[in-house]
Amino acid sequence: MPHTARILIVDDHPVFRKGLAHLINEERDMTVCGEAEDVDAARTAFEELEPDMVIIDITLKDKSGLELLSEIQSLRPKIPALIVSMHDESMYAERAFRLGAMGYIMKGEMSDTIIQAIRQVLSGSIYASQTMVSRMVGRLSRKSDPASHPVESLSDRELEVFQLMGKGFQRKEIADLLGVSAKTVGSYRELIKKKLSVNTSGELMREAVEWVSRR
């Protein structure tokens, strides 16, 4: 009897999550074994359900999908993982691949393309759009690749702090979410200010709010 791939979906947008589940369940050799909308629920589902593959939204309610990806990879290295996102690939895709994702696809892609990406990742192959492939080849062929936006220069952790600031979280709340001290968050904020060339905390907050609102 052919193996049916069991897939866990982690996405905090119910309409997209349900739509994706319906799309997958229409395939004869795939089934959605579980759904989660935040990191805690995803962690529990992953450990209990032992899926063959995970599909993760890069932006979740409480934490970054990249942080969840990192946790999952530490629990089961090489688990097939596909990142879905509304965000520009140039901002996030390379970060996701560095953390162990095998695919990255925009939510606006056609249904057939999404299924193709899922199948490719399940087979053990990397899935990336032609735009992303061109970008990665470009990086390899040049000694330097200046960021098209200053935010691209942020480290993964700095980007998480910046995102949470833009969502209105205060320093202590960010520290609790990321499992670090408030002092450490303060240090990240100072590094971000330097990289974004802003002088005050107020300016940094405005930059963060505006950046998140555009996404």
C-alpha cells in the first residue's frame, strides 16, 4: 500500500490554513495530520504526531516561524520543512534555508505550484522560485551583495527583536518571548539602531512599526 505523507501545518491565519489543508487532503498520497496556530501548539503537535513534513508560516502570533524551524530541526534534523510567507523572498528565504528549510514559497502562488513545492520537499529536493535561485547564484558570483534594504543587514535574532518591536511588544515582553534578559534585548536594540542608522529609541520604534505595517 502506497505511503501517505503526513503533514503538519503551522499558520496563524485560519482561512489560509484551512484552505491549504483542503488542498493537501485532495491529494491521494498526502494528508494533513495536524494544524497549529502558534509555536507552543506546533511544538506539542510535532512531538505527538511525528509528521513526515512540516509547513510553517514565517510570521506567527508569538514568535518567528524561523525560530520554530530551528527548534524543530534540533528535535529531528533533516525533517522536510517548507516555509510559506507573504514576505518578499529577498528578505527571508536565505535565512530559512540556512536554518534547514528545504523550500520557501509565497502564499500568493497558484495551488498547483504549492502542491509542486510540497512534493519536491517531500522527495528530499530543495524548492525555490526562479527569482530565489537567481539571487543565490548572484551571491555566489559576486564578492559582495549589498542589501537592498538596511533591514536585510540584521542578524536573524536582531530581525526577530525588530519585528516584535513593530508589533508593539515592550522590552520585557520581547525578552520573555525570546527567552533572554531585558538587558540582552537592549543590546540588540542598540545594534539595530546602528545598522539602520537611527539615533533614538523613538526613531527605531517608528521604523519598526512602519516596516511591520508594510507586511
